[in-house]
Amino acid sequence: MIKSIKELGNFDKPREKLLDKGVSALKDYELIAVMLGSGVKGKDVLKLSKEIEKLLKESFDTIDLQKLLDIKGLGLAKAAILMSAIELSKRYLLKQHKTISNAFDAYEEFKSIADKRQEYFVALYLDGAKRILEKRVLFIGTIDKSIVHPREVFAPAIELRAASLIVAHNHPSGQLHPSQSDLAITQKLAQSAEILGIELLDHLIITKEGYFSFEEENLM
């Protein structure tokens, strides 16, 4: 039998727990259960919520609608609610005046891509005080100068009215030093930044061992 929140025992009801003890008392999967409201065929709401919690812990920064839909039984309506909540939380969390002062600060924002098996190209868009406006995954796959087009990198900067940006990509091989393609990408983006008047502050290579900063190595 599929259980909704209404059908759970009082002890198990996340909504009632929220009202009684406050939202901070809820565990992550209980917060998800409140959003879902009910389970799906073969899974009650708490079991489904725990599966979603596991996925979020593994890939919160790169979560998308398809990854949610890959959870057996989760339909488009519930997945859309979750994606909306995730996107809203990202937007507001990133707007809490977090400032990027150096390459290590940027690395802290990018390090979630260190253990990805594919290459990820990600950008941080900053305001005039170097506060984060938004972080976006721009490309997934083999990253080279033909794939990373300045138009795709700078379009969000124009949309967000960003003053500057920092880009990063991971090397699944673990190699921290830049390739010739990495150098070419950086040069191409720097030239575009100068034309557009949007400063390219740094380009980081991310691996499990740490990061390489083009700015720190005077390669910008």
C-alpha cells in the first residue's frame, strides 16, 4: 500500500513535525517528503524521499530533471516541484553575499566537480563586489577550444549583469597542469572578456588533488 503523508502514523508525519517543532527539526528526507506530499506506486513517501535525498547528496550541484526522473516511479509533476525548489534554494543561497577573494575561495565553489568521470566546464558569475550571483554548469563532455564558445560562457554574464566571472573545469585524469587546449580556451575567453567589458578573473583546473589557478600562475 502506498502511503501519503496523511496516512503515516503521527510519529512519522513530517508535516506535523514541522508544525510542532519547527522546520529546522526535520531531517533532509522529511523536508523532501513535505514537498512530495505522497509516494508513488510501490514506494511510500518516506522511502521515495530517502532515494531522492541520496541522489541530492551525490550530485546536488549537477542535478537536473532527467536525473530525478531516473528514480523509478517519480513522475514529471513531482520532479518538477523538486527541481523548482532546488533551483530556488541555489539562487537564494548564492545571493547571501558570499564573496570570492582568491583562487581558493573559487575552488571551494568548484570542488564538487573534482571526482566527475566526465569533464565539466563551470562558471561563477560575480557582481562588482565579487559576490556570487550564480554558478552554472555550461558544458559536460570533452572540453576543448571548439566546444567552449565565448557566446555560451558570456551570455549568462550579460543576463545577470555580472561584472566578472571565474571559470573552471575538471581533469578526470588527475593531471593538474593545463593542456595546450586549456591555454587556448583561456586566451579566447580573455579576449572576449576584454571586448565585452566583463572581467575574466581566473580559470581553474580541478582534480581530486586540488586546483591549478591560471591567475596565480600569471597565465591570465
